[in-house]
Amino acid sequence: MNELSEYPNIQFDNSLYNSLKTKDSRLILRQMRSAIEEFNHSKHFDSETFTILYYGVQQIQKDDILEFLEKEVLKRQDALEFEILQMKFLQATLDDQNKNRKENLYQLQKETLTSFGQYDKHGQMGIETILQFYKTKIKENDVKQCLQNQARKIIRKENLHNYIKNRLIQIVFNSEDCDQQISDLLIYCENTAFVTQFITILAQHSLEILQNESNSLKQVSKVFERVSAQLPNLFNQNLPVFLQFYDSECYCLRNAINTIITNILTEHLNPSKVEQDVEMKENQLNQRLFLIQKLASRIIDKNAYARVHTLKMLRVVCSQNLIPPSVQLMMFPLVIARVQDVSSMVRKAALAFVKQITKFMKNLFVDGLQMQNFMKITEIKEQNEYLGTEIHKTLIAIDQILEDKGNAQTEAEFKELEDEENLVVSNLREKKKLQSVFIQYQEFMELLQKLLPNIELLLNSKCITDIYKAISLISFLFKQKIENTDVGIMKMLIHSNNPQIVNKLSKKFHMLFIENDNDQVPINNLIHLLKISSPKEQIYLEELIRYMIKQKMIQETTIEIVWTNFMRNYTINQHEQLNQYSKLVRVMFGQQSNLLTRMKLDQISKIIDGQKKEINWITVVELAKLIQYLEDKVLVKKYFQQFSLILYFYFGTPNNLWFVACQEILNLIQFLPVPESIYDYIIKKFSYKVFSMGMTPKRSTQDFLEEESTLVFNNQCIQLSQLLFIVGQSALAIILHIDEIENQLTHLRNVEEAKENELDKIQGGCEEEYEYNCVYLQTLCKQSVIQKGFYQNYAPIVLEILAEIEEENVQLTILHKSAGLCLCKFMCLSEQFCEEHIEKVFRLIQNPNSDGIFKNNLIVAIGDLLHRWPNTVTSYCRQLFDGLSNQDFIVKKTSLNMLSHLILNDMIKIKREITDIAMLLTDPDENIQQSAKRFFFQIQKKDSRRILNSLPDIIFTMSNEESHDKYKTFLMNTLKYLDKQTEQLVEKLLRRLKENINDFEVQNIVFTLSKLQMKESLARKFYECYPYYQERLENPQIKEYFQVIIQKLMKCGLNQENKQILLEFEELLNRGETKRRVLGSKNKSQKSTRSHTNSQRSIGYTNILDQLYTQSTEF
């Protein structure tokens, strides 16, 4: 290969050059010295001497050759060939990998370049030497300036323009990292005609010869982007040439035209930067709208990088107030759709654009209308109605004035009426202008409300970037006082093990709610958050508060103020505030238990004793939880006895908070020694109070439940329900206690095994002792607790109470509910007991006498039982799907959440049952819909083919008159979850059409096929299966679906063979005739050749948004 093809006037010996590659560097050095001596003698280079020196500069990594070059070549100016050698040397220095001499080479490069001669005087060879500079990457600005000056001189020679343009285009296409130098040359060359011709030719050349997404196209795109930023007018004058980039398969060129349009809008058509007359303003406004429309059309580009770039460019244009509000409102639905894009990059860009639009609308509606915050939608509607009424009144007033003018008697009277008319008309214009603003205001707020659920859905994403950006945007919108963003703030309280997410969330909450000069404000904010949060959100909020305390985001002074406020509210008996402060005290002092001084502990003791006179169950519950954080077991025992006495005093109260307090108080037993004996004592004491015989323990000095209550509750039904709650909770606590002991034994065994010697192992060692202890624990649980223990006495009572529910017209009571939960807790003790009564639990769920809350609790209990005894309970879990069709919202939501958990954790396997969950995608309740969507999103992440494989069963299940329309909605919601590899599914569905199925199933199948992403290879499948559905084509709806399929196949870049098949298929479809054989058996065995022209187009996805785009971007 001739490496000096750019220098046609120099004789270059190819064969000699290639032979030098095999020689030793020392021999080459001797030949180079001889070449220099020959030049000094004859004053010119011949082919041999120049070739030897040219090869030598390629070997600069050799230190000895480098030293020779510095002395003999780089300082020579007495021949153009020396300058060419110097240029090649400088190019080679950029490839040198020796970091120790890199800086020295750059300095030498600078000195050599600045001493170059006037290349423009050396003809074509000199021009080529200059242009070679643009293949290199020069860091020094003064060196760049020197070469740019040389280049500008040669560009002034018009006779060389074509040659220079062609060479620069070759450099752009064939070199890397040359975009900066080429762009600077075009920007500063001071020859507008040359630049215009160059960028036009480069654009046309790019569309003709380059391949899709090559590195060369990236270089071309960068050149256009850089030059258009400085010379937007040139691109605007030749815009039709560049708009052809939108038809390119290379996303880099599509991005380039987006950037060009953005630069034209921001630099050339920006009213704030260019003075304009009235006519020019109107023309430029129309041009701006045209260009914005072009940009907006790329929001649904097939390439994710292109969609991201489009959103970024639109954000730049929007930030300079160049997009009218009406146009932004038209684009907003497209941006909202991108928040659910399959690419996380696009979702991130869409969220950023939403933030930019919101800032613009704030300036327009909040600042423009001189308000403090965004208005609520109801307030905007009221304002619109008011303005409509005022406009109507004004129109009536104008009609009256016109009538009075017609009846005016004098010229003065007429003049007065005319002045009044002008004033009223002016007022009318102002009102109509204000009304148009409020109409846009209402439209924006309504669109924003549609967006909020999509942002909240991203909080459950597995992509950390989604969560980051969703948290940031929700926080921003909340700070702007956008309606309903408080819901998003609470949904931000997500449980995450990722420390980065927790840190991000804590910083946002600190900024929104804690950061304030007034110490009382953050406390009031936390109290408000606790008040409005759901039970689940409250758990996560408490975790966040603990984290902020741990990170010193909440100071100890704030915690002390919380205690002071708590005591003040307790003293003045402010129940509502006291409840929230009780929770905050428990959270804060639970995290900082060292702040619980002796004085505070004494105050807690007095508060507990004071509950005997006037009870506040929330305070009791929260203080019982707080005591669990104490390390002093003596204090825990003291407070437990005080709390137990409260339960004893109020035993039989109809207040359901007694059960909540009882659970927290019983939890304290686990921190005390010999907990099983305490459970036994508690149960016997309360049993005696219910049955008043036979079960009271002997009195001793250890009795702490001897004080009699001054309150009398004679409702034995409630007392029995509370007793069963204690018994069930005790049963569960004991089994957990035994499991904990077993875990401790396992840990001890592992420690001992690591220490024991070989003799211990031979003799059995700790292994035998471990086995003995495990058997002892199981025996204790089975015999002492279940068979011979007091639980055996209560199981018959529980079963007898639950038997009443199965009778007709039985009203469910608190006793029945308590007995049901007690039964489930007993079932956790024994697998045999669970197996005997599991069917009864499911009968209770299906029983019409059971209410929603009772069913909900039983469903949750079944989930616990499934973890405890999976082999026994799994076979019954299919009955949980019945809850998905329950009319009660709580039952349906709990069933869905439970099944989602079980399915996603592979605890139960499903196939056709997935249709029951699919039906909930069209549920009237939005919360159910979101939960169902979340399930399908997670299951697709876990197994990308799960939904695809289940689709035939779903179609069959939903092929009836009742579910036919719902199936379409289901498919549109789940289409994005279907895998792109759909060939197997298409074949399976087509063969299904051959069977004897009803019309609804046929329509569902064909509708599904019309929505799937088509591929070239599917053309033959549809043609070959034509007899399967030929008779079905009499239905015009089915025929229309097949027409859609043909149109989508046409866009797949078919080869000639598949085109022929598809045309024959279309002809058969239109005529409804029997299929003719158009290909021989040999052709049928050949595989179709795939075409890459348009194979990347996501046709199905684009069609979904076509209608939305058409409705939203008519500028």
C-alpha cells in the first residue's frame, strides 16, 4: 500500500518501504544517516533516500532513532520534503505510548509546527501537508492557530475549493477525533460560500455512501453540531438538505438534525437575540412552530438514543421560552408516554423535561397571575366558570350599549355611549385573554395529575436511576405545591436495602420537612406526616426518621423538644396531638435510648399508672413499644407488670385497641426470663376471670394481677374473644421462642465444632448433644404445649365457636374473628393440626357470613402458614384466586398482594390462573389496576417469556361475550411485556385457528396477531396457514385485522421471495379464494434472507402512539 498517496509529486518506493520493515533498527539508522549525507551532497531527495527517511519517522518509539530525528530532520527548513517528514513525525508522536516522554514530544511538536513555512506557496503537496494536520489531535492552542491561519490562506484560492472540500470530506470519513479541528476551520475560515458548499456536499455524501451507525457518521454528526452552533444561519438557508437526515437509518444523523434545529431556534430565530419588525416576527414565529413540530415528531423515534437526544433538545428550546404554552400542552402527552418508555435513559430524559415544562408553567401561571402557589383544579374550574359568566354579562352589556346608541337623541349622548362601548370592549378582551390562560392552566394541571401515577410507579423500579429521578421530581413538584403530590411524597417512603436510595430519600425529606430555622417547624411537619400516612407508609417513615437521627440530620435538641411537647400534651389531655407525639417519642427515643434519663423513665411509669383512671390506648401501645428498647431487664419487668395490670383492668372493654395494646404488651415477655411460665400465668389469670372457676393459680408474692378493677365489663363474649387472642398470641410467641432457642443451639454447635478436637468428633462430641436438645425442643412443643398443655383446652372452644359461622344468617362478631385467628395461630404449632383444619380456614374465607376484614386476616394467615408448612398448604393455595373476583376491595387487594408475593417468589406455580390477575388490569379501582400492572412488570423482569407462554391460555379463558372487550384492554396493557421473539407464539396461535373454536376466540387471536411485532420470516407462516382461517374472513373485523398484519409485514424490508409470498397472500385475502401454490417444495425448504433496511422499526409500539401523536402535535 502506498502510504504517500496524498503526496503525488514525491517519488516513493513501495517495495523498498516494505523491505525495511524486516530490518534491524540499527541498520535502518545507518541508512538514514547515509540518506542525509546524500541530500547534503546533492541538495535533493531521490526516491530511495526519501523512502528510507519516511520509514524512519514511523519508528520513533526507538530512542536512538528519535535522537537522530531531533538532530538531523526536525530543525531542517531547506526542503519541502523535510517539512513533510516533520509532519509525519508529529502524527507519529500522537501514537507514542511512552508516558515518560509524552510531554517532551508535545513540546517538540509545538516548536516544529510554529516554525513551518508557508505551505500555501508549495502547491498541491503543500496543501496536502496542511490538511494532514486535521488527522491529528493538537492540544496547544497557539499551534492550532498557526495551522488554522495556514488553512485559511489556501481556502482563499477559489480554484482549489473543490480539491480542498473533497480532501476534507475524506479526512472526516476516515479519521478519528478530527471533528474539533474541522469544525474550527469551517467556523473561522471567513469564507461563507466555501462553508455552505462544504456542509451541503458533506450532508449529501453522508446520506449516500455511509453505513448505519458507523464511526464516520458520528464524526460527521459532531461536525454539523459544532458548526451549526456558531453558524446557524447557513444551516437555516439549506435546511431542506439536512431535513433528509430524518430518513436516515443512522440515529447519529437524526440526532445531528435535531441539534441543528435546536441551534437555529436558540441562536437564529430567538426573538431575544435578534431585533425584528412585525412582518419578520410573524414569519419567524411560523418557522419556529414548523421546526418545533419536526423536533416533537422524534419523541417517538425507534432508537432510544434518538428519543433521549430529542427530549434534551426540546428541553433546551423550552428553557429559552421559545415553545408557546399551547404547543407545550400538545407535546405534554407525548412526554408523559415517555415516562413509561422501555429505556431507562428515555425515562430519565422525560422526567427532566417534565421538570422544565413545570418551571415554565410556574412562570406563566403562578408568577404571571401574581399567586404564591399552583391552584387546585377545582379552584381553576371555578375561576373559569366565573370568567365565563362575566364574559356573558359583558356581551349583554355591549348589546345594550349598541341598542342605546341606536336610540341616542344627541351627539353628546352618542359620544358618551361610544366611549363606554370602547371601555367595555377593552374589558371584554382582557377577560377573554385571562380566560384562555385559565383554560391552559386547567389543561396543564389535569395532564400533570395523569402523570403523577406513572412517576409513582417508577419508585418500584429495579433501576436505581428511575428511583433517583422519581424522588427528585416528586420532591420538586411537592415544593411547588402541586395538588396530590403529597400522595407521591408518602409513596416515596419505599423500603430499600440500597444505601444510596436511602441516603437520597433522607436528603430530600430533610430539605422538605426538617431544614428550618424554627425548631418547632420540623416537629410539626413530622407530626403531620405521621398523621396522614397509612400503616405501611408509617413503618417506612419511622425507618427514615431513625436513619436521619443516626446521620445527625435530626439534632438531639429537636428530640428533647419532642419529649417536652409530649408531656405538655399529656398534661392538658390533648388526645389527637398526644397520639402523634406518642409515636414520635417512641421512634426517636427508641433510636436514641441513651436520652431516656431516670426522670423520663419515672414520668413514663406515672403515665402508665395514670391510665387506670383515663385510658389512652395509643399512648399505651407506643410506650409498650418504647420499653422494648431498654437494656435494663429489671425495668422491662417492672413496666410489663404495670402494662399487664392495665389489660387486666380493662378486660372486656369493647374498644378494639385493647387487642393492639395486648399484642405489644405480650411482646415484652420475650425479654424476660422463663417466658413460658409468664404466658401460663397470664392465660390462667384471664381464664379465671372469664370462667370464674378451676383455673386460677395459687397466690404468691410474685402475683402482680391481684388488684381488682373499679370498672366492670360484663360482656362475656368480648372477654372470651380477648382471652382467645391472648391464647393464640401466646401460642405463636412460644413457637417463635422455641425456634429462637433452636437457632441459638445451631450457632453454638457451629462454634463448638470449630473448637472440638478429633477425639470429641470420634465420641460424638457436641453433635450428639445438639441432636438431643433439638429432639427435646420438638417434644416440648408437641407434647407439653400442644397435647398436654393448656392449648388443648382451648382448641375445642375455638372450633365450636367457628362452627356457628357455617350456619345460615349468623351475624359475625368479634368472638368469631378472634377464634378464627386463634385457630390459625394454633395451626402454626403443629403440621398435623394444620392439615386437619386448613380446609376449614378456606371455608371461612368463602363463607358469605364472613366480612372483608375477617377474610383479609385469614388470607394473610394462610401466607404465614404457607411459609411454615409449605407441603401441606400449597395444594390449597389455588383457592386464593377466588379472592380476586371478590366484590370487597380489601379482600381483592390482599389476595392480589399475597398471590403476587407467592408467585414472584416461586412458592406456587401458575399457568392459566394468570388470567385472573390479568382481569384486574381493567378493574374499576385504580389501586387494583396499579397493583396488577406492578405484578406483570415484576414477572416480566423475572422471566421474560412467562407472559408470552401463558397468552394462549389467557385468550381461551377470556373468549366469551363478557370478557371479549376486556381482553383488548388486557392485551394493550401487557403488549410491552411480550418478548420480541414472537415467531413461536404466532405459529401456535395460527394453528389454534384450525380447531373448532368460537368466534370470540378467533377475534381475540387475530387481534393479538395484529398487535404483535412482525418479522420478515412470518410472511410465509401467514401464507401457509391461510386455509386455517379462510372461512373466518367472512367476518369484516377479522379481515381488517389481517389487513393490518399485511401492512406491518410490508414495512419489514422483505426480500423478493417473501414479497411474492406476501403479495399472493394479500390477493387471496382480498378475493377470499383458496390458496394457490406459488412456490415449489424446494423453495419452501429455503430460509428467507433477512433485510436490514427497516428491521429495527418497532412497528407495533409506534402504532400505539400514532393516534396520540396525531392528536397532540397539530401545531
